[in-house]
Amino acid sequence: MERRPGVGRYGCLVSLVAAAVCPHPPLLVPEVAGAAAGELDDLRAACDEAVGRLLAAEPEQILLVGSGPRTTRFRPADHGSLRPYGLDRQVRLWKVNCAGGPYLPLSLTIGAWLVGRSGTDLPRFAHSVAADASGAECAQLGAELAAVEARTALLVLGDGSACRGQKAPGYDDPRAQPYDDAVATALATADTDALLGLDPVLSAELGAAGRAPWQVLSGAVRAAGGDWRGDLLHHTAPYGVAYLVAAWERA
């Protein structure tokens, strides 16, 4: 039976049908990682699984959310570049037959690469959230993004702390491990309260780029309503930065 956009199998209105969380290190792209590409094979596999579970929810569109210098919406033909990371390649969000600009921040560039890697031809859209946005602003943005009729899968891009060890980008900070463990638990249990309770100041001190996007996710899931279950697919910190992958589905 054909379903109207936004209507579930049993006739109820459904907008947000699934969500996933992935990190956005440029080293996810094998050509950027070069000889070290194999070191992140497990992380790539987990991200592929997370995206695959989004597609299994039969969405009509995919919405990408990641941190950026400001909160803004992007056009489907916009793209990002991997040139700053040693690879002369543009990564387009979706459409290739109309004009766009090189506007995507790193988070959405890697997100677009992950979705493109899946081979899906679903429409995809993207929205950045300012890295310094407050928790309330993030939750409000999430609620606004969830207010759609089309069945939507949400891909949220964000790294954990960058202070896991002396060789980490932010050097070693004893608060980093407990912070990342708390995030991992929240992602594993779809705990929106815990994610919305993350301290923006502490998150910034630890270099946790995922804080604002995770809080957008929480706002979107709260606005969408219903019961959700989480599944933590990956949690490592191979280069001193925490990489977390999770899938959220309606219970």
C-alpha cells in the first residue's frame, strides 16, 4: 500500500524516523589517511552500519547536522573540500546538476562523504549549528528541524573530547575520559536529558566538537516524540580524540 509522505505504516504521522551519530575526522576518507587508512577500518565500518540503519528506516530524505562557525542552512548543491587535508576533492551534499558553493564545514563535508559512500539517491539536506550555541538554542533548532512532514533520517556529525592523552590535539586532560564515557552512555541509551545537560564551557575546554550537534539531536527527538532506543556502535580515541558512533531508532 502506498503511504502518503510523513505517514507511517499504521496511519500515524511520523517525521523523524531514525537518527545516527558519527564523528567527522578527515582521516575517515582513506585517500586522506593514506598508508594509515587501515587504522580506522573499524570506525569506517561502524559509520557505514549507522548510515545503513538510517536507510533501513525507509526515510524519504536525510538531514545532516554538524558544527560550524555559525548556525545556517545549506543548499542541496553546496559542497565542501578536502583540499586542506591533502586531497584535491570536492564533496557535494547532493545535487550535481545545479550551482552550489564551497560552503560546507568539515563536519558536513565528512557527513556528505559518508552518505555518498552508501550509494543512496535519497534527497539530502544539511544544517550547521554554531559551535558556541547554548543548549537551549540547540534544542530549539532540533525542534524546528524535526517539524517536517516527510519521513526524515537525521545524521549528526560530531567528535568527542580532543584531550585523551599526551599526544592529543588538546593535550591530556583528566576530565576527558569521564566526559566521553558519559556521552557514550547517553548515546547508548538515547538519553536526551544527559546530552542536553552537557556543559558548553567544559565541552569547549575539552575540544568536544559534538556537543552542540548532539544537543540538536536531543531537541529533535524530544520534539518528534515517542520512545527511542539507542545502540552504541563504536567508541575509541586512537589519536587522542574520542570517536563515537551510535544509532537511534524508534522503540
